[in-house]
Amino acid sequence: MIDYSKIIIGDRRLRLLAGALVVQIILGLIVFWPTSSVLKDQTFFPDKEIKDISYISISDDEGNQLKLNRNESDWVLSDTDGFFVSDDKVSPLLQKLVNLNSNRMVAQTESSHLKLEVGLDNYKRKIEILWANQEKNTILLGNSAGSGATHFRLMSNDEVYLTGGLTAWDANTTASRYIDTEYFMLDKDSISYVQLKNDNGIFHFSRNNDSLIYDDIEDSEFRNQSAVNTLLTQISSIRMASPIGKVLENGVGIEDPKVVLIVRSESDNGVIESMFKVGEKRGDNYLASSSMSEYFALVSSYTANNLLDVVHSNFVEDN
């Protein structure tokens, strides 16, 4: 005869053993789960919004630094006499800073900082934030962990986290990433006269029907119209690398310009004369001034060299 009581007791024991095994597995996962696991989501700056940021400074691993500060409701480049920053270009970065959270911790010791490039003197970006209530936070942005994730930490803490929402590219130290770079802009079809002066001479161009032509041509020479057209495109759209300010320190740098460009353009309002100058070289760029802006600025060497290197032979066809 089958003893059903023993079967029931054995079945209960099996269930108890199975339950104990499940509990042990769960405890093991909790104890030994790696530190890169997903933790409880928590933003670093609770109750903070973009409007609460009053200043940020971004430094990179090459010694470059960019400073932005809020001027009432607008953002400006610091130390430039209030040159406006485009809100649609800076707001994405500010939002990403506000959204940083601690849901992906990967390390929590000082020894990890060097390897992950979030050390005090070893980082991809250092971002200093000043809030409207005068609180300060500094974020050290490190190297990539792949799959669009970047290491970062608050400088005041040892814990290192991963974020998929902020990269070194987002926190760029190049001023042109945040501003309207138009500096000397004209409708090239409206240009009727150009005079360009550099160390190689003075060059004149005037409109003939639908084309701007080179005037300083000899009887035995033939014009290189393609070169004139290229120059026309270059001078009608000159962009800055970064603004400097409304006043030059000690007034030095452009009092003896290397290039003076005078352009006359025609519109329904008559003839307008505009001027652009290239001054001394500063680092990889050149100092410049434009009659279309109240700001002195830096332009790239490429832009400046297009004008500095102009010579008569550019506009003459080879025989």
C-alpha cells in the first residue's frame, strides 16, 4: 500500500529546499553584483534647472578654457564685453549637466581616477558650475567606456560614474561652438568694387556686367576669372574664430594692419562701403576688425592667409 503521508512530507521538504536555494541565489547576486550595476536613479543636482546656472567654466586637456556667464536672461562669453552666446547652442549642454545622475557607479576609490581620467590633473574636461544661490560644483569628465558612455565624477567625491548623456565633445572649449560666427558678410552679387591692400601691393576689382573683374591687368596679360571668383566668395563670407572685446588691451595688434580690405556694395539704399582688417598673429589665429561689428575678433590662419597671400600673378592666366 502507498504511504501518501510520506510522499506529502517529501514534497514539502523539496519545496523548502528549493525555496532556500532561491534565497541563496538572490543573496549571492546582491553581495557579488559588480559595482557597475544599475543603482537607484538619483540626479546630482536635485531641484536644479538650467535657469539656476549663473556661470560655467570648461577646461580641456590641452590647456584651453572657455568661460560663460549669465547676463540677466542671456548668456555671454566672459571677458569679451558681453558677446552674446546663442541660447540654442548652449542650452543642450546646460541641460545635460543638470540631468547628470548616479545610476551607474563603476568605481569608488581614488586609485581608479588616473586610469579613468577623472583625476585632479588628469581629465578630458573640467566643468565648474556656479549656481544662482552661490553654490559651486566641479565635474571631471574622463575617458570613454565605449557604447557612448563617458566616465565622470564630482571633484569633491571619489565615486566615478558612467553617463551616456554627456561627452567631451558636448563640453567643447571652442567659442565658435556657442556663438554666431558671422563677422563680415555681404551678398557677393551686390559687390561693385573691391580694394585689397597687403604686403604684396594694392589690388583693385570692379564689376563689369555680371562679373567682378581684376582691374590691374597689363595689355599683354589675360585675366584668371576663376581666381577672382574664388576671392569674391572668400571676402563675402568671413567668419570669426572667437570675439575678443570692444577694446583691445593697450590698443596693440591692429594699428598697422597686414591687410586692409575695402568693399563697396550696392542696394536699394545706395552704395555701402565696408572695411575689414587683419592685424597681428596670435597663436594659431589672426587679430581682425570689421566695420560690421563693434567687436575685435580672431579669425583663422586659413581665412587670413587667403588675403595675406594675394599677389598679382593669382589673377593672371599662365601663358
